[in-house]
Amino acid sequence: MKKITPLIREKLSKALFLKLPDGLYLVSNTCHTPTDPLFAEVICPSSTRHVQWQRIKSARVDQRTCRVFADKESYQRWLSQWLKPDKT
């Protein structure tokens, strides 16, 4: 099975957030539980990014490590492999 990795893994600054393409899946590294991140959403079009940034700030995940995936399915596959690593 091909190992899934995030497209990006770094601190979530406003500058990074604003330059990410629409439609990618943004997930905070800070979680309620290992499978329940404080923030996980599809990145909005630039016209509504300011509203999404406020949700990020409200969740207190700005300036913390985040991961960016192509889509939610990629994130779920990554999470599945992280929870049950292949021993081969």
C-alpha cells in the first residue's frame, strides 16, 4: 500500500493560509482525541477566507502545526495508516 503523506505540514500562519489553493483539506495538529482535530475543513474560496480564518482563530489553532491534504478522503486514509501502521 502506498504511504499517504500530507502535502504540507507546518505552522499555520495567516500568510500560509491565504496562499493555499481553494479546495484543499486543512487539519489542525491539535486534537480533542487522536481522531478528532480541533479544526478540519475544506479551504474556502478567497472571497470567504477571512470568515474561515476567524473560525481558525476561534478554535485556537493558528500559529500551531497543521497538515494540508488534497481532500478529506486523503486525510482519512492518512489517519487510518497512522492509527494502524503497516509492519512490513
